Amino acid sequence: MQFKTKQNLLVVATISIIVGIVALLFITTDFGSGKSVTMDRRTQSSNILNGEARPVGSISSSDAVASKNGSSAKTNAKAKEPTGSGSSANTVVTRVSSSNYKFSDALRELYSNTAISPTDRAVASSMIHARCWLIMNEIQTRAPPAVSKADPHYMLRMKQYEAVARRTRRDRCEGIEPSELTASAVRSKWQDAARTGDPRAQAAVIDYQLKMPDRIAQTKTILLAGEKLEVTSYRGPTAEETDTVLRGLSSRDPAFIASFGDFFNQTFADVDFIFGDRGEKFSPEAGDLFWELVACQFGAECGNTNPLVAKFCAFEGKCSVQNLEDYIRGHALNGDQWEQIQRLLPLVVTAINSGNWANVITRKSPPSGVGPFNNNPSPIIITTGG
């Protein structure tokens, strides 16, 4: 199938922004070893984390760096109350991401709670609509795990599976008009929210604009698993656009942090981002999970009800893992990757709280010889064919 016209590229871009925005809210929603099939760069490594980032308890910045004797940061099983701008709105989004709470009920709560500002209401409403759109259009549910009743963790594994599965039940979207759940309708909601001046919504629109045809830098055909794929690289964000995303992170909104932090894990055609005084970059796997742990500090769900933790118990039988950090440290990353996370986590948490990003995330040109076709693990697929 060819995607050559500007109209078709617009469709690709529209779908990409919706998936990227709600990464936090969709960690592990595919329920299997595969990932939801999307065209967004953020869905490769774990959709976030896929995914359910998609895109989680709390991690203290004072505990975030391992001591020399090998101790590590611990993620509390009980999440903190969301902090920062729009705490009440964040509470609604956090709750709806981790239960069978219906989206229409969440929207009613948003609009009936007079403590929620119009700006935070617009952002939270956009996020909830985007999540429902993804459930209705993208997420594929895996069958329950084949577990013997003789398994000592049988009841727990079944309970965890049900907890994960009900997050993506389509009946949760009942009560919302279908016309509100189209890709264009969700994009319009984000554009309306951006007009309020909120940097989170503005960042969502920027992410959409980065995939517009006028941002294409180069198209190249590659051979992957015997198939020809035409991939497209895009020019990266300007300094002003980068600042907007950083201001969005400083809102301390856990959903935004987990969803948009990995904005800075990419390599564009003309822009690269490095972390800390060492000028470090994350591997794809570590980068996605890093921002999940950052979100833990600000109220995301990171205990044993975290979707990744629940899925690990349900499908792998590893039910002794009690929180997201234990899962990441012991089962998802190697020692070097975990050490890097511990080194950079307190730096980023401090920057979010202070709003001072100097020497924390630096925008620069990619190194010579490094570009999106040999450094970006997930180029956007525009054309497939023989």
C-alpha cells in the first residue's frame, strides 16, 4: 500500500500523535509478546512499553541513586497523589487508567468538579478521548494464559490477568458519541486544548506537526526481513518547540511525563538530544522505561497493579515482583542500563521540579555519520511493497 500524497501523510501523522500522547495509559495493552501495530516511533520498545504508556507508585528522588554498597531506589507500592498543575484532573486520569472506571463517568467527573481549571479539564478530556480512541481502534487483547490450577499462583495470575484485560474493554467507551472518537476529532480536541496556552497540549500539537509533510528531511528504501520498506526521517523540533515540551514535563503531570519524556530519546535528521554532563543517550529499551520511573515520582501507578507488573505475573508466572522498579531492574534491563537510569533519574526529577533544564537535556546536532537511518530504532514506515 502506497502512502505518497500529503493527505495520506496527514492520516499517518494524525494516528501517530494520538498513540504517542497516550503512551502512559496503554502499557502492556497488547497482552502478548507482540506490540500494537502503529506507525509511531514511541511504540517500538514497549509501546510505551507496550505498552499500557504507554503511556505507573512513587519513587523518591532522594532514593533514586544507588549507594556504593549496591542499594537501589525503591518504588512504593502505593502511588503518591498526583502533584503539580491540575492535580484533581490528574487524579481522574490516573484512576481511569488503572481500573474499570468508564470513560463517560470520568468525563462527567471532570466537568462537574469546579476545582478543576478549564485548561486542565481540556487536557485531561483530550487524553481520555485519545485513550478511548486507541482502545476502539488499535489494541488487541491476548487470550488468558494457560495456567494449571495446580500452579501455586493460579488465583493471583487469573486476578492479574483480569485486572489488565478490563483496562481495554470496549464497553468502557459507552456513553461517548462515536463522532468524538475519530482520529480527526481527537486531534481537534488537542488543538483546542493547546489554544488555552497549556504546554502539555501545545507539545501534543508539536508532535503532530513534526510528522507533517513539510518536516520530511529524507526518504530512503531499506531491506528488512526480505521486504523493501520506504522509511522517512523528519526534521526535529526547533529550540522553541523543545522548550515547550520541557515546560510540559515541568507541569509534573505523570501521564505527560511518561508519554512525552521519550520525545527526547529520538534522533531526528537534524537534531539530537543528550542527557547530563556526560552527554549520554539511552538505548530504546532503557529510554522508555526511564520515563516510566520518572513518572512514578509524580503519582503514576508503579506498584503491583502496574500493567507491566500485572502482565509479568499473569503470563510469566513471576508474581513475586511487587513494583515497576523491581520488574525493570531485575527482568527488563541489564546492569549497565540500570546504572544509567539510577545516575540520570535524580537529575531529571530535580529539573522537573525546578523548571531548570540546563545541562540536563541538551539539544544539538547529531554526531557526524549518525542519523535516523542508522541510529533511530523505529523509523516511521511510509511505504511497503515489493
